[in-house]
Amino acid sequence: MTNVFDILKERELIAQTTHEEEIRELLGREKVTFYIGFDPTADSLHVGHFLQMVVMRHMQNAGHRPIALVGGGTAMVGDPSGRTDMRQMMTVETINHNSECFKKQLSTIVDFSEGKAIMVNNADWLRDLNYIEFLRDIGACFSVNEMLRAKCFQTRLEKGLSFIEFNYMLMQSYDFLMLNKEYGCKLELGGDDQWSNILGGIDLVRRKENKQAYGMTFALLTTSDGKKMGKTAKGALWLDPEKTSPYEFYQYFRNVNDEDVIRCLKLITFVPMDEIRRLEKLTGQELNEAKRILAFEVTKLVHGEAEAKKAMETAEGIFGKGGNIENMPSTTISLTEADYGLLDIMQTAGLIPSKGEGRRLIEQGGVSVNDEKITDTAHRLTADALREGVIIKKGKKVYHRVIGE
């Protein structure tokens, strides 16, 4: 049986490891309990988290046991890693609600039946900590000099790092210690921006339990020019279908840049590598086959096969000038006037972040209404037309239906 380490390596998922040979040997020798943490800072996971969920599934398929740690405690502080500003403080009620949403979404990818995986919330041990005892027992194990050298803090020192955020590394390290003691967890996984926090946990397990623990980080989901993937006019690309529809989700990956499609197939699908190597040889218009496979496979994993087929058929129906448009992303607006500005409608529908961006698109010939190219930035739509429903096309491939009632 192929070692899962080799699978992750071949798919270019692994960014850094603390002990590469030892981890590979460990994963090939025994059933390993590992964990990945997810802080519930929103009421849905997004596509950046999805890569971590795929890693958990790869590991679980190879017989290892995942712990999905929902950060109901750490979310009250906020992780400074990869941030240029401090996160907003959330109420306990909001964090608890978000945690429940995370649990449902994680369960779509990771099998939690019959002890195959564990889901825990670090609120269980972090929220009731005695601060003095924590400082004496855990804080004494950390060097401020070492912490300040960590990349997650270095990027924040110039703009300002709050003391509450400075505690985050201790809290995440304490999570690893607790999971090691309670469940025999030996390995922490995470995005590459978690490297410093993972090292802190490994050192704490060594100091408090006299045991060797391990860490492995994974590539962040970025475009070929280093920008984070998953940003749309409406914001993040969410896994919740109420926040990002299955069609919008499908279309995002159907429209990825040519240079990103093969990497995405490796990172966030389970398409066999032999097939990916075949697709890698495609060029020009042929790459559309790879993009269709990518969009379908990712949408199937997140929303199920039925929704993926529906999204694919809708997309092909639109581009083929026919087919069912009922599954197209749509916005319903309340009709109170005789006519409506196109820019206002596009902004309401989330097609543009600002009217300035809308004007630029129209001036460049990038907006059509019902297949008619719009050249007037002051174009208005009648209430009668909106009652029938209009299809707004932005660029070459973004379609949105607006209905008035």
C-alpha cells in the first residue's frame, strides 16, 4: 500500500515538515492520530479551509485518525498569523453558532462514524483556564525572544501586536499538549502560515510529556502569482450554499487561470495522478477539459454530485444559448420605481464591488443585458423587464439573473 506521505508529496501538498524521514516512517508503520484546527471566525468554512479538509481525507483514507479541532476557545483571542490587523472580538454566542456550522461542513468530507475521526472543541479546556496557573505551568516554557523571531509575529510588530494576540501561540501549543495527553495525538497539520505555532506545540509536548511530537504544513491555496484563491466580488468563496451557490462555486473553478488548473487538481481533488498527468499535457482551448473536471470534482466534494451536475448543466446551457437557467445565480429585487439603474442592480447582485468598477467594465465593453452589450454607464432597466427577469453578463463567463417582484 502506498504511504500517504508519498501521496501528499506527489500532489505537491506538503510545504514543510519537522522530521521528514521520521514522519514518513511513522505514517507507513502505524495508525497515527493527528489534528488540524479550525477557528470559527465566520459561520462557514471557505475554500482555503477546504484544502485542509482534503488533506484530512487523504490521511483518513490511508487508515489514520483525524481530530478536527474547532477553536471555540482560540477564536476568542484571534490568530495573528497571516494578518496585518487584529481580528474583531466575537461574542461567545457567535462563536458557538459558528462552531456548530463548522461541524456540519467538516462532516461532509471527513467520516466521523464509528470512531474513525474525532471532533473536539478547545473551548472545553481553554475557556475555564486559571490564568495564573496557566502562566506558571505553560507560560514558563516559552521564550519571548524565540516568539518574537516567529514569522507570524514579525509581520505584525511594525503595525502593532496586541498582548492578547501574543498569547495565541501558547493557546495553540496547549491544544497540542491536551490532544496528546487525551487522545495520543502525535502529529499536528496546518497551513504553512501555522508553522511557528506548530513548532511551539511540539516543544511544549516535549517539555511537559517528554514525548516526541511532529508537525507538517501544507501549501496555501494561491494563484500562480502568489495571491490567495477564493476571492470574489461578493467576498470569500464559502462552502455554505446559502453564501456561495453551487453554481457560483462551480463557475469559480471553471474560470481559473490556465496556469492554476493543474495545481488545483492536485491540491483539492482526488482525481488520480495518472489522469492529472494526462491533463497536464493539454494546451490552449484543450485546457477547458481540465477546467470542467476541476470544477465538477470540487463542487461534487463540497455540495454533492447532484448539485455538481446541476451546476455543470446550467453552465453549459448558458454558454450553449439554451438549457435550464433556473439554477443560475439570481437576485430578487423589490420593485418600487418605474426604472432602475444598471449599476445599482449590479452592485446589489454582488457583481461589482463599486459603481466605479461597474463604469470601467461598461466602458470596456464587459457588460451585457439579455445578450445586448451595454455602452451607456447610466443605462436603466424598466420595471416590466425586471418582472420578466433579465440576465446580466459580466466579462466572458459570469452570468447573473435579476428578477423584480
